Amino acid sequence: MTAKDRIERISTWIRDYAVKHNIESLVVGVSGGIDSAVVSTLCASTGIQTYVLSMPIRQKDDQHDRSVNHCLRLLENFQNVHWETIHLTEVFENFEKLFPANNKLALANSRSRLRMTALYQVAQEHNGIVVGTGNKVEDFGVGFFTKYGDGGVDISPIADCLKSEVWDMGREMGISEDIISAEPTDGLWDEDRTDEDQLGMTYPQLEEAMRFAASDERPTDPGKLKNLMKFLSIQKKAQHKMVPIPVCKLGD
């Protein structure tokens, strides 16, 4: 399937879902990264009222600038787009003060959960749904998302697309080169931490390992085998995010 085919298929799927369920608006968090840029553009292309939210929390200037520039581009090209910047730094810092242990990973995840809360606030105000921006590698490969944060969404239009396919769709839709070429990051840390820094693998390496994991084949190259083992280890640790919540079933 070509990038153009994916774009048409996904935008039609979003539109059909919204019409079937009487949804009046689509709400997307925009981060300055390729995934949210592609998803927000797909939503805008449906003609349905689309709310794009930039939600900085002590955000790096380059990340926030890419987010703002993308939102401005959407406003220029689509009459159904509405843009809001919701500043959450003060809210987060007040929350942070309640936890003197200052667990950095927990607080990074809390940033994501604050943004999820803001997205659902706006969605409920406009009879809308929150549209997820996770791709296949993140959502179903290594679980690289925050549970009940950016993983808390109503629909996931690109969750069957590899990261490389998302980049291809971005190029096809004319997404800014600044966004396409930016190092992928979740933007949840005060210091610069790319996805590669956190996962220890690039997206091409993750995709290759994911293909091996889905087959009975094992790589003969030592480097590729090492990547596969690392991929499987990350996946195992994140399994709780990718399966239904355990339920204690009591029977009849």
C-alpha cells in the first residue's frame, strides 16, 4: 500500500467512525513530532471540526515552535480546524510539589496524564473524541506510551502503521521538513531525551526486530540478534500496557 493509499484509507475510516457514532469533533494533541502532525492533518482532511491542542509543560523551545508552526499551517489550509494552546506548566509544577521524592519517571508519566485530562476536557465540551497518535511500533511493539496518558484515547488511526510509514505519509501530505527530520522524542523530560536514548534502539532497528519477532525466523547477524533480544525484553516489560486489564472472574 502506498502512502497516498494509507492517507485516503485512514481519513475515510476516521470520517466513517465519526458519522456512525454521531461525533461532532475530533481532538488531537500536537507535540511537534511526526505522529501528531500526521494524525492532526488526517483529522483535518475529514472536514469534521478538528481541535488541535498544544500543551506545553516546560517544553523545549524547538519542540513548541514546531508544534505552533504546524498548527498555524493547519489553520491556513483547513477551515474546520481550531487551535488552542493550553499552558500546563503551572498545573504540573503545583502537582510536582506534592511529591518530594521527585521520581523522574513517575513525573514524566504525570505530564502525559495531565495532557490526556486536558484533551478529554475539550472533547467533552465539543461532543468530540480524543484521537490517538501512537504508531504500531510504539503501541504494539514496545509499549512506548504512558498508560492512561497518551495511551488514553478513543480511536487510534495510525496504530497499524510502522514509524517509517508515518514518515512516508508525512512527506506525501507536505508536513514540514523540520518535523520530519526531528529526532523522535516524547517531550516528557526536562533534559533532552530522544526515543532512541530511552529505548536504546532506532526506529528502523525496532521495526526490523519487530518483523523477526512476528516470524519464526531468527537473524544470523549478531547485531541484529542482539537487537531482537533487546526488543523482546522491552516488549515483555511493557506487556501490561498492551493486554486487557486482569479481571478476577468469580464465575456464576
